[in-house]
Amino acid sequence: MGSFRIEGGHQLQGEIVPQGAKNEALQIICAVLLTPEPVTIQNIPQIRDVKKLIQLLKDMGVKVENLSSDTCRFTADDVNLGYLETDDFKTQGSALRGSVMILGPLLGRFGKAKLPKPGGDKIGRRRLDTHFIGFEKLGANFNFNTKDAFYQVDATKLKGTYMLLDEASVTGTANILMAAVLAEGETKIYNAACEPYLQQLCKMLVRMGAKIQGIGSNLLVIEGVDELTGTDHRMLPDMIEIGSFIGLAAMTQSALTIKNVHYEELGLIPETFRKMGIKFDLVNDDIIIPEQDHYEIDSYIDGSIMTISDAPWPGFTPDLLSIVLVVATQAKGTILVHQKMFESRLFFVDKLIEMGAQIILCDPHRATVIGLDRKNALRGIQMTSPDIRAGVSLLIAALSAGGTSVIHNVEQIDRGYQNIDQRLIKIGAHLERID
């Protein structure tokens, strides 16, 4: 198990380039299964989850050519469905949450798919019902084998239909969409997710020959086609990294420039950090954050305590609530953080309290943070990363704290952040990776 040793309290300075979007990559890479023709994908993040997914596709028979450090050409002209019956597939598929995204493409193109119960972050219940209910409405048969924990779907012919999703699931919408583009007739998906990453998938599928209307809205209308062709695609920068770096700059009182952020795709992220008193400018497509000694949390017009909560797009992403919570510990003012979507994502606050933060964990979903206005710096401790987002939040806390911290289980952070230690060291972080 790897660890980071961090000497906190040092200011950072310089430029940092966000990686390609992790949550987009898991959808886009699986979409190559929809066509036998080559698909070239650029700006692929070099992170553990994405590498595991690419290896899974290789094991299924997809040809992968590395054209550069962040660009691959995928050709799925000889997919081996027999691999889905192997013990190796059970091991590899269950180790990765993103493996669920192979179901829609395989069902759409080959009429059948199966998958062991996928892994991922331990952040509470993350049901897959939306995916399979959608597949069933397209005409597929669904079976869950409780003995070996395998999901299986099959259909002789998918047929378009109307469906109202029970939740605006991003992965659920993407999976159903990828099956529907090759279904017979028209499919309408209402209460569809409309995140930028889902829009990216839709635009890529259209370039491949799919017929999709309503991109960017919560009603997608898909006219099924017989086949899809190859294409080229470039992924967006990771909005979660961008938000993490804004929080990092504020916590460490650092002047940072975040390059090429695709600002128009960030939604409420910039405004949410501004509500916390963090100042920054947009120059061309770069976010420039000045050194700030203090930042003060806004209150509502009536003077009541600010609440920041997550919601489906265009609401604030749940993946950044951990960062917001950490950043609030050194702000001036009080804030309520309400994590609605996952019931275990706030449990890392015990480590922040041990570091000296003033936080009241109200219940599994809500925490009240009383900002210290830098009057009492956080102190370094030993801790363990429970998941990707909490791990980076603890890393930001450690970089701002006095003394030395050690974070164990940093493989969790590596799952979502590309070479994060090397990139932070380049802008002045006192950080080393140890066994």
C-alpha cells in the first residue's frame, strides 16, 4: 500500500494543466465497442481506473494502439464475447466501477452482455437499477445470478420506446443511450442526465452516425440506426480536478494558473467557490487565482448560514463537496455542506477534526463547518484515504497544515488523479510517495 508524506504550510506557485475528464473517459472508451471501425480518442487521463478499463477492453479482443501519451486508437472488429465467461473477466470486471459501461454497447451491437457486480468507491449505496430497467424497456431480458453475483442482459432485437428514468443517472443515461442508438425505431429518454460529459458522448455518437436530438436537455430522442462508423474524439478537461485546484490554491494561500479549463462547461463550480470568498479571474480560457490571505463565506440575503449541496447537472457536482468542506475550514464564516446523493462521503471529517478543524457532523449527509479564518492552522497527522475525492481533500488539508502528514492508501487517489504527486511537486509542494 502506497503513502504520501507531506510537509505542509508551503505556498505553491505556477501553472497546472487539468487532466482529461475521468467520468467522460469511462463512457467514451466503452463506446468504441459500438463499431468495428477505428475510433481515436485524445486527452485520455493516465489514471488507474482508465488504465484498468482499457486493459479490460484489450482482454475482450479490442485492438489498442498508443499514438501518444494521451491518445489511443481503438478497433473493436474482433470482440471475443467468450471472454465474458472466464474467471479473469469476473476478477477484472468486479474490480472497477466503470466496467458497468460495457453493458449498453455490447447489448446494442451483439444482443447480449454480462458483468460481475462492479466495485469502486465505498461511498454508500450506488444502485444500478436505472441501467437495467432501461434495458428491459428496450426489450432486453435481465437476470441477476445471486450465487456468482453476475448481471446478464440479452435480446434478439432491441426496439425503441419511451421511458421516464427514475433518477437522472449519468452512467444509467449513457448506458441506455449506447444501447438505443442501434435499436429499431425511436427511443425517448426523459429525465435523462445532461452533464457535459454526457453531451460529449452524444456528440461523439452523432459523428459515428447516430441520430440523437435534445443533446444538453433532459429529453433525448434517438432514432436507431443499423450501424455506426469510426470517429475521432477529444475529451474535456476534468472539472473535478479544476475545482480541486481552486480549493488547493485557497487553502495554501497560493497564486496558481489553471490552464485550458473549458470555462463554459464548468457550470456552477466557479460561482460556488466565489460564494466561499475565493477570488480568481478568467483570462482567455485560464483561471488565474491570486494569493489570498483570507476568504470569507457569503451568507444569504436574510443573513442565514450559506448551504452548499449537490444536485444533478446543472446543479453542483457531488464530487466536489469534499473539497468545499475542506476549504471552508480555513474560511471566515460558517457553512452547511449537504451531501444528498451518497450517505458515506462525509465520514472522512473525523480526520479533519483530528487536524483541528471545527466541524459538526450532523448526520451521514450534512456537516456544519465553522471557519477558523486561519487563526488556528490545521496540524499534520497520519490518515488513510477512504475514496478518491476524500483522499484529495485530505491531501489539500495536509498541504495547508503545519507539520508533517502521512496519507495511506493513496492508490485510491491514483484512481482519479494523474501523477498527482509529480504535478504538485512541480508547483512547489513538499510531497513524496513512500511504500
